[in-house]
Amino acid sequence: MDIKVVSKPSGAAADIVCRFIRNGKGLHAQASAIDKAAIASGRGLYVGASSGQVVLCPVVEKLGASLYPDEAMRTAGGRTLLHAVQNGGSHVQWLLDGDLDLNDFRQLLEGALLSDYEFTAYKSAAASGSLKLSIVAGAHATAFRREVERCSAIFSGVNLARDVVNTPASDMTPLKLADVAKDVAKRHGLKYRSLSKAQLEKGGYNGITAVGQGSVNDCVLFSLSYVPAKKARGSKPLCLVGKGVTFDTGGISIKPWDGMWDMKGDMGGSAAVIGAMEAIASLKLPIEVHAVVGSAENMCDGNAYRPGDVIRYRNGRTVEVHSTDAEGRLVLADALLFAQETLKQSRIIEFSTLTGACLRALGHQYIGMMSQNEEFKYEIRKAAASSGECVWELPLHPEYRLLLKGETADVKNVGGPLAGAQTAGWFLHEFINPGTTFAHMDIAGVFLARKEKYWKGAGASGAGVRLAVELASL
């Protein structure tokens, strides 16, 4: 999308002109009389046409009756572009010379950028043409122009994550996922390092190799490091860890066939941290940030790992496999150890499509957060509020940990049918060293949309990218 911010209207007439109005202030009598059902539906108000232009006035507060305020603004911004696409328009103009402030504009713009995405890599028909968005900002033009640059950088990362998740697993194997990270490193001068299957075996990273041993595609562990020339005073390094299971059959504990095609996206956590590094480097944030991804395919063949197997980790902990479909945590354990031991990181946030239990508990609206550090949880909630990615804390009650007690090993990789999200969170804590600040973010419910939500299309959402960038920006 081509976005231009100007202080006053100029150039060719737009197909659709949009003025955003609060509480009906300034509405023409004709507009006020339009069926209120149009407002309630989230479509906004169509208040007239002049020279082929449709004037669209989303009434922000009424759009947001059942939404969070900022989400209502994003909905309004996204709806304008959706309306243009649905009606064959290619040029949208926003008139923002009224009472909308910088925060309002940021949310409108995020909605527009979220809606301006289409994954067409495997479509035989040509992709739809690019939209043009002209923003008339009056005295706010300079500030709004800077915000366009900032949001565009963030959404380059969001859309990279969406592309990675939407790509079929045949074309997004562990090594090809690593290539995506390499490209980010080359673009921005980041440090990239990786451990091959042989190096993982030699180094005792036995969780990743166990999960990947049933696949013809080799497993890999890789990292990205962003170290700015000048760091903000008092900033603490941040490490992002992501689950990179590029396809999950469930292994011998095989999944039902219905919906298994979505398991190409079981590397949504890795997509989030790679996308976040793209955005963070583009923004040149004054904070040191690292990303670690453990990547494997969980497949079935004669070499696949089995229920009952015991995995010995680098830190000496042993894990009894009760379900090969609880593989993500086995991979993440090695990634967490690498982050702490090799990268020497002690402030870690991890993203993963880890449990169906989190999806059942929180639905498609919230990321499940689990951490024992109150200060870190506060920072994450603050970042979530700024980014528009909803977060809800799930409790790590000590008794949940007892459900993981092993019979032939230290711990099991599952804790039974109850509290599955929390026992998964506790499992990861088995691999967190004393003194390390850690938060687990389960994005299983939000990484993918099966159908259009408000103005957003179906497919990968890029969940976690905006949250991670905001956390790094605090």
C-alpha cells in the first residue's frame, strides 16, 4: 500500500473519502438519519456521493460498543480499506484534520495495515492491485508522517510472519525457516548463528533431535542478535524464543485428520520472533535483542520417537515422553537452554502455539501469559495494551507442577487431561535457570484466523510481533 500524508487535499480525486467522527459530532442531518443498524454492524455510515466519491464516516465510539476502544479505532481504519477493495476502489483518502490525536491515528493506521494483506504466492490469478491511501492531516502532518514510517516498519515484520505461517510446510521446512532468518540478518546486519542436526546431537540438544528424528527434513537451532551502536541508558537485553515446528502430525500420537492442514502453522512462535527482529532492526530500537528458534518436523516413520522414550537434556533433566504430540515443549526446552547458556540471556519471552488447552480456555481473542515475575508481567501487559494484542494471565499454581512428576524420569512431557496450558508452562520452567526472568506466551488461539474477523482476512495473523516490538520499545 502506498501511503502519503499531506497537510491539505491535493492531486487526483480519491475513490473513497473518509472522515472519522466522534459521537456523531458534525454529522449532517441526512447522515444522522441513516439506519442505525449500519453503525451497529461495524460498517460505518455512507453519507453521500459526489463525483463518484463515496464519503464514509465511521462513528468510532459506536463501532466500539462491544470492542476495546483502540480495537474500535483499528476496526474503523481497516473497514475503510475493506470497503474500497469490495467496491473496486484503488484510492482511499482520510480527512483527519479534526479532533483525532496521534494515538487515534496510530490505531486507525494499524487497522488499515492489518487489512492490507493478501497471501497470493500460490494463486494462479494475478494479485489485486496496490491501494493508495492519502491522509489529509492538517497541522498533524509531520507527526503523522513519522507514525506512518514507524507502523510500516512494524507491519513489515507482521506480514513477514504471516507469509511464513501461510507458506505450505513442503516449502517451509526447518532449514528453509532458517533461511528466512538468514535473510533478515543480511538485510539488517544482524549476527546469525545456527546448529545443524549433527551439531545438535554432539551438543546434547536431545529434545529437538528426538522430535525431528522421524522426518527426512533435518532439524536446526538458530539465533539472531541485534546489538545497536548506541543503547538506551538502563535498557536490559531482551531475548525472544520461538517454537519452530514446521509441521506437526502429532507423531505416533497422531492428530485427527480434520484440521491437520493448519499444522503447517505450528511454527507461529518462530514466525513471531523472526518478524519481530525484522521490525526491531528496521526501527533501529536502542536496545539489545536476541531471538532463538528451535525447529523440527514432527513426523511418523520407523525412526520416529515413541511414547515411553526418555530424553536427557543438557542440564541433566530427564523427560519421559507420554505424548509425542506434546513435542513443542521438548523443542523449546533446548532453545531456552541455548538462550541462557550460549547467549547468556536472562530476560526471556517465549512465543509458541503450544496447547489446545489455551485455545479452549481463552478462545481466539487472547494470548495466554504465564510467568512468575510480577515486574515482567506488568511490562508485558503494558506492551499488550499498546500493541492491541490481548493478553490474559493463566495461573502457575504449584500443584500443577506436581502433575508432571515422572515415573521413570524426572518429569513427564504432559500432565494429564486437566490444566494442560499451565502444565505446559510449568514444563518450560523446568529449563529456566535461577535468576532468569521468563514469560511463556501461548499463541495457539490467536496465530490463525479461520474466517474474517471484523476487517481482517482468514489465515495467519502475525500474532506476537507487535507485542514483542512494543515490549522492546518500553
